[in-house]
Amino acid sequence: MIERCLGPHRCRRIQRALRHLKVTVLCLVLTVVVLRGTIGAGKFGTPEQDLDEIRQHFQPSRKRAEPHRVLEEIQTGADSSTSGDGGGGSNNYETFDINKIFVDEGEEDKPDPNKPYTLGPKIPDWDEQRSDWLAKNPTFPNFIGPNKPRVLLVTGSAPKPCENPVGDHYLLKSIKNKIDYCRLHGIEIFYNMALLDAEMAGFWAKLPLIRKLLLSHPEVEFLWWMDSDAMFTDMAFELPWERYKEYNLVMHGWNEMVYDEKNWIGLNTGSFLLRNNQWALDLLDTWAPMGPKGKIREEAGKVLTRELKGRPVFEADDQSAMVYLLATQRDTWGNKVYLESGYYLHGYWGILVDRYEEMIENYHPGLGDHRWPLVTHFVGCKPCGKFGDYPVERCLKQMDRAFNFGDNQILQIYGFTHKSLASRKVKRVRNETSNPLEMKDELGLLHPAFKAVKLQINQV
Amino acid sequence: MIERCLGPHRCRRIQRALRHLKVTVLCLVLTVVVLRGTIGAGKFGTPEQDLDEIRQHFQPSRKRAEPHRVLEEIQTGADSSTSGDGGGGSNNYETFDINKIFVDEGEEDKPDPNKPYTLGPKIPDWDEQRSDWLAKNPTFPNFIGPNKPRVLLVTGSAPKPCENPVGDHYLLKSIKNKIDYCRLHGIEIFYNMALLDAEMAGFWAKLPLIRKLLLSHPEVEFLWWMDSDAMFTDMAFELPWERYKEYNLVMHGWNEMVYDEKNWIGLNTGSFLLRNNQWALDLLDTWAPMGPKGKIREEAGKVLTRELKGRPVFEADDQSAMVYLLATQRDTWGNKVYLESGYYLHGYWGILVDRYEEMIENYHPGLGDHRWPLVTHFVGCKPCGKFGDYPVERCLKQMDRAFNFGDNQILQIYGFTHKSLASRKVKRVRNETSNPLEMKDELGLLHPAFKAVKLQINQV
């Protein structure tokens, strides 16, 4: 009827405009949603005077972008069999339309709206199951040295190409950076590109993944989740595992900001440690309910905005949910949660990246804190998306600098360094020698003590 | 003067056309240069009837593409200091000109034309240096289990973004694939993004890198070089280390094709093992001389085309050079080189990717050969460049399938699989349980025997 009144042409234009409007609004919401970050101030780890500057950074500035989609996944219904890719076609990648190789994958299974969300069947005896398994499998110990737990670093990204050309390049540099740190520190990596649970898409996707990995790998003592936009900038810093002996969850943050202020950025879930035990499973179960997408996540978002300090309006995110969980159930969880501000288990990039030259001048790797941050985390940059919360040039340039800052610590092992923090080229800083093993390894990263094989002790 | 004759406008147009022509010719040469691949036929590993089909694939087909450069690195002379990224700027990645963040890095040092190229100072006593070091460093053994040498897998890509939008995405999937295999097999990874020696650019860049890593890591027994366009498709296959006890270099190939035919694709240097010893250093020194770019590499290319069977005309590449080296100096090197055709240490993608469904139907992981190839190597696809030797759609579609084929073997550990080999989405194939540790791990990949911690034995 509308069509008869307005004419088919105008009708289609109106429909298209409505679709565009929906997409724009959705993009706006998503921008705010992933604009989260832990910034810190106070004491040793993160100087107090940065606090105001940091808070200023976290007034989300959202510039609207045209929803121009470069790589758009469309339902093509193309035959997915091997014969489908034809015999001919251009060799030119630049003129290639990547949509051609996407297949129609059908509708998602709709979850039963009457069934409350669950990460999986309740497991009440995981500690016993795990200790039994460890006892039966002494060749897979959960400690790989005295005070050295077996750690699995978990990270990942979406399975599809980034919406903008350079996003995947930065994901590549980011995983190389993690490979380097983890190789030096005897840590294994799991890079996830699978969405295990469509209801828990986006930042909530880590929860089903973490649970699955904990339960599959009883030999893993700590699971270290790390966002793809976080980079290691101190290759020499070994985590103080002894400090966390009595704790099950370690995040960068401050007690006051979480428990007193209920500040939504009082902690950061972009880089955290979770011990493999019953407590962790129970925590995941308690954390998950705000996650399922749609009405639940939206409504939960409103609760979080109302309850937490400084939180903008957007759907529930895992970090805000964690703040809320801890602040409202401190008695249940608080005694096993370590909010670490002594070093940058997560370091907000905004207050670090302009100081790299000063750090090089005055300090050295191994400190992990504001003098030489362990992790520089590019919250809000979102290089894989269409637009971020900061100017693109600033983000990419600083991501290159952070990458090079960390990479220099690897290259110096081999006698090289980047020509500058902005340069991809490297230069030699130490001549070749016919006695390479006599070379002094200044940072001790060539054969790091924390990597040496020691006695295997099965500690449960 | 030219400018006065033709006018500045036409003059600039002519200059631009000349530059474009140079780029086109260079791209043409590079296309041919990296069109190399080992294909195999015969005996057990690679059926003979595929030989003709394979040889057909290796008539290089070169389609000229417009030198339209999407991401072009220009000398901007921009200030590389932190203040250079400005305060404003768009948040939109799509409209961002990535040239803005490149810096002027100056000219390369020109090598002395009178000085013969060398990878480094001659080291005559590496075996002694290395065994001394190992004796003094029992916590860094070169064998991490009986018959299990310490292996370092080395791969990498150029430090700049790929010239086409999807290239980096495939590099990312490729490294994830390698991370998965190596995690299961207790192998460490070194991902290189630094050009250590400008003279040895391109595929020759691996030589200085390999030498540097061998000399820096005496604890590494085998260095496994693997191209970025090669993917693991058998996650369960452990290399038969015992077989190589007496050998120092293992490549996929055939004795007849190398020593009798001098066929340029008689072996493949896209995936090979090199033992860390004096022999390897000497081999690298003997291999390197055809590599230095410019006149040396061009002239060497002519020699190789003349001397090797089936080799097209292009500058010297490392693979052809290796065939030539072995064929002409068999007495020196041959007894320590194992040309492996029993499984696909390198598997030419062209004869494998259409058979994945048949493999799934009839076979299982752990075979490593034509029934379930260890490695599928996408020679000639070049997704990081502007154009490859094959239609883009075929390459990308098959790379996705190969990735998924391998990824399914990882996902099944956790009860998931891709919806199809063409689909990025995954589906559950095993329900969650409250007794996860009782689950039967069919492929034995969850806690693989080759990963179990065993006695550390310092074998030299």
C-alpha cells in the first residue's frame, strides 16, 4: 500500500534510507561498545597525574562514518564444492571481488528464548577431575619449573578479512609480537578464529573459548587472555608468578576504582590471567549471563550504565560486567582476585606511546611498568574495523612504534635494530664474529633463565 | 632540454610512462622468479600419474596486470618523531592514506662491488664451539626427548602491508596454522619480518637469517624453514626424525630429478630441515654466491637456465641454485642430503586441493603423504602481491579450503568443525559434558605423545 501511495521508486529509496540509518545506528552503538579501556593511576605502576588525561581520553568521541563497506560478506549461494572455482579468471588480486568465494552458510540456529543461557553443563568437581588427571599424566605437568606454571596465552580475531586493508597487517604484526614474547618465556599460544557460540559474539566470545580450553587442557595452570590489539613492549619482563600463588584471577586495575567507585574502567579484561580450577568455572558461569546478544545484552547494558561510574550507554560488555560482578559480590570472589597495578599487565596506549624515546634514554627492559611497559594496549583503535575512536594516523603510527619498540628487543639479540621507531628497515648494530657464542647477551634474552629446562614437578 | 622540446607536461607524462614500464617489467620478472615449486611423482609419496599434470601446471602463465599500486611506499620525508602524527585527522580507516605514516629512510648502503659477497666471517670450528656450549648449558639441551631434536620453525613475510587487501589476511591464517601444528609438536617458531641483508632480498633473504639463527641458537638441532604460502594439512604427522639421523639437509624431492635430470623442480626449498652444524654453515656459504641482487643474480640466472632442465629465464632463485649445487657437487654434499618423497614435506597444492573431500572420505590424519598431505604449498599464488601465476579465485578459495582442512583437525579436539571446507563458520560435533576428561581424543592430538615431557638428554 505504501508502495502504491509513493510509487515503487520512492518506496525503494525510503527503504534503502531506513536500512542505511539502521546500519549507522548499529555502527554507532558498536563503536561505543568496544570503546573500553583500563587506564590507571596511582601508586607505582601508573602515575596519578596521568589520571585526568586518561579520563579525558575516555570521553568517547564518535565520528560518524559512511557505512561504506569494502569487503562485504554476501549470501551468494555459490556451490562450495571444489569444482566451483572455475577454470579461468583473472590473476589480478586488485580487481578480484572477494565476495565470489563466500558461500551461503544458512541461518544461525535460533536459541530457545525460554532456556536461560549456559556456557555448558555444570561441573561441580573440576578440581578433583583435574588433580586425578595430573596424577595420571606426569608427562604433562602443570608446573614446568619451580614457580613456573604452564601458561597458555589465548588470543584471536574474526575469521573474515578485516573491513579495511591494513587491519590484517596489524593483526599479523601483533601475533608475531606475541610469538616472540611467548617463545622467550616458554608460553604456548592458542590463536582463535572460530566463533564457538553465536549468542556470545563479539567481546563475549572469549568466555566459551576460555571455558573450552580450560576443560580440554588440565595441564594448563594459567590461561592468559590477550586482546589482538595489545602488544608486548617489554620482552624481558617475566610475570611475578609467586605473587599470584593464592589468587585465581589477575587483571590490571585498582581496588578503589572497582570496589569503591564501581568505575567501568577500574580494571581491564584485555589482558588477564585465569587459573584453571573450579573457581574459574564458577566465575565464568557468573560472568556470562549478561553476554547473550540481543535483548539480554541490551538490557544488561542499561543496568551497567546505571550502576557503574562513567559508563556510557551501550550494550553490556565483558569488562563492565566484571566490574559489576566484583563490586556487588566482593565477598564471594574478591579474595581470589588480584587487581595488579604494579606493572602494565595492560597498559593504555594513550599515555605510553609518546614516551618510548624517553624510556629508551632512561630505562631498560625488564621493568614492566610505566618506565618500560610490559603491554601497550591499543584500546579504541580498532584497525580491523571501518573506523575507530581515534584518528587513524595516530593509531597506526603509534602501533608501528610500539611494535618496533618491542621488536628492537628481539632484534638486538641478533645484533640488529630498527633504523628508527617509525621505520620498518633494520640496521646492524653488532658485527658478525667467528665466535658468536662468546657474545655478551645483554638483556639475557638469548637463553633466558625462565626458559631453561628444570625439574618437572607435578604441583596441584 | 627534453623538457623544452616537448613541454613540461608531456615530459612528465613520458617520465611517468617510463616508470610504469619499469615497474611492469620488474613485476613480470618477479612473477616468474617466485614461480617455483616442487612437484613430485613416483613411488609412494606422490603418484606417477600426476607427473604430466604437474609439469603442465609449471608452464608459467603470466598475465600482465596494470601496475596499479594500492599501497605505495613513498619517500615522504615526514618527521618520524612522536609529534608527527598530529592532533586531528579522520577516524575512518577507509579514507586513510597509509602513505602518510611512512618515513624517509635514506638510501641503502651500497655494497663494495670489488668485495665478493659473504654471509659472514668464516667459522671453521662451529661443531666444537657448539658442543662446548651444549656441555656447559645442560638446561638448554638440543634433544628434548629420545629421538626428538629441538626444532625451530622459521618463516616470515615482508615488513610492509601486502599490495592487495587480502594478502595479509592469508598471511595471518597461515601463521595461525603453523602455530597450531607447532604447538602440538613441541616446535618453536621464529617469524621474521626484518630484511637483514639488502643484497640478499627476496627469496634469498632466508640465507642470512638461517645462518644468524643457527649461530645464535646452538640449542637448536634442526632449523625448519617454511614459506609463508605453505600450510600444514596434517596436524597429526610427526616427522620421522630417526630417518634423518645421518643427514644434515632434508628437502622434498627426488634423487633422479636432481642428480640425473638436473630438473629445476627436482626439489623444493619452500620447506626444508637444516641441521645445526659446520656442514650447514659450509653449505650456506656455497649456496649464497648466486644470491646478491643485481648483475650477479641476473648472470647466475642465465647459468641456471642453461644448466637446469625446464627452467625458464629469470634471475637466480635459491631453489634452482640448490639443484645446481647438488647436481654439480654431489660428492661433496650428496651423502648428507636426504631428498624425501615418502611424504609431503612440501606438497604442491595443484594436485592436492581438489582431493580433500576424497581424503576425508577414505583416510585420516597422520599419514603425511598423498593420502593426507603434511604440507600444502601454494606456490605461484602470491596472495601478498598484485598478481600471481594462477587465477585469484582459485588460489584464495583453495587456500581457504586447505586452511579449513587443517583447522578441522584442531577444532575436532574441542568438538567442533567447519560447516564445510569453504565455510568460515564452525559447528558443534560433540556435546559438552560434565566429564570432559573422559572424552576419547580420537586423533591423539589433545595430549600428543610427541609433546610429553621426557628425560632431557644432551646429545651432540
